[in-house]
Amino acid sequence: MPIAVKNLSYIYGQGSPFETKALDNVNLEINDGEFVGLIGHTGSGKSTLIQHLDGLLKPTSGQVFVDGVDIGGHGVNLKEIRRRVGLVFQYPEHQLFEETVYKDVAFGPMNLGMESGEIDERVRWAISEVGLDYDEVRDKSPFELSGGQRRRAAIAGVLSMRPEVLILDEPTAGLDPRGRDEILTEINKLNRQEGITVILVTHSMEDVAKLADKLIVMNKGEIVLTGTPRDVFKESKLLMSIGLGVPQITLLFERLKEKGWNVRSDVLTVEEAKDDILKRVGKDA
């Protein structure tokens, strides 16, 4: 289910003394099955943009198309759009409210009027997909879970709607390294194994370098770069000029290259760095 954004602009507080242009003529395309990293410093327009992709915000000008449908058009069923495009806000566990994990994850399908059998199937699937043990957590209060488990339960609540596109706004914020890695592993699995299109908003260059097929870089409400992680991180000077960086391992290898070391300058991950070093060692032996 492709998404296309055309000439999208959005102004907060239009006509008031506090008028602020958050998006300025944004154009982009997201294809089926892609893992897209959306990066930019705080205030660059990332969160405003993703809230347009399921119709939570209405453009000041421009259009958003989901599977060819202009979601700002007259008579569009936004409830159906939001079922197909699932949005997970930052700290989604703050939205947990039911007595049990099962009831919380089942809330969306119940609101769609589904039969109990289908609801049960969806809840079981969603809970297992985020790496939780269904039998262990189903009857627990969400507030008995650890922070990472609550985050997963909240994501499961969105997954139970069976979205074709999953948008996550800083899904690992506030988690310890282990919880962070576990969440990202589950998200990557949803993309690679289930074919769900993923749009990941993050400040972690390492995460998107490892996971994303495509990066979209925003600054002051505009898209300034789009491309593969390798292509985008080649523009390290531009990224740094807008308050971003590149993966630490990329920066290290760039510095080594500048000092005359025979290494790649486009390394993105520690695994690539290890392979490159071992290759050089083998050649020199």
C-alpha cells in the first residue's frame, strides 16, 4: 500500500500571532514493504509529517495519498485509513488503560465490531509478534509489566488492527539498551517477515543505518535528503550542519581514511567495519 505526499504544507496557529510553518512543500513516496527511517533534529517537522499520513492532521495545502486515495478528500473513511496505517506515538505505554493486556490489545478490533473468534486470533498474533508470551501476559494488568514489556503491549494494540503500514515515533525512547535492541528486533521482523511497511522516526543514526532501506532527512519543515543510508551518510558535512550526525563507526572510518589508512569510507555498521578490517588483514598477511 504505497503512500505519496504531494506539495504538503502545514501551518500551526494560522492567522494567529503564534503562526508557525511546520511543513513546507513536502514531497515524498513510500513504497510497499519498505523500511523507512525518518530523521531530523527536534522541531524539524517529523512528528507533524507522520500525523498527516493517517489523517490526524489536515494539510494547510497539498495532498496525502494512501493507496491512491486522497485522504483529505470528501467522503474518505478515515477510520479505515487509520486501520491500515497504524501510528505508534512516543511513549505509547502512556495510552494503556484497560484492566488486562488482553483487553487493551483487543480494544481496536472490538471497536471495529469483529466477532470474538477473530478478535482472539488477532490478539494472540499481535502479542506474539512483539515478543511477549501470550499465556504469561494476557491476564496481567499492563501496569504489572516492565517498561519494555509495556511498550511492546502498546505496539501490539496497534498491530491487532492488522495495519499495512506501521509508523513509530521514537519507539525506543527511555528504554535501556537491552529493551531498545529487543524492540527494534521485533520491528525489523514485522517488516522482513510480515511485509509490513515501517516508517521509523528516530534520532539514532546507528539504528537507521542498520535497519532502513531508505532515509528521509528533514530540516525546518523541508526534506533535504532522501536515499539509501549509504548515500545519505556520505553527506556527513550537510548532516552536521543541520544538527545531525552519522553513525560513530562511519565517522571513525572517515577519519582513518583521511589519515591515509586503506579502509572504506562508507562503512555503516560495526559488522561492516569488522569485515573490512579482516579483509585488509588478510590481504596484508
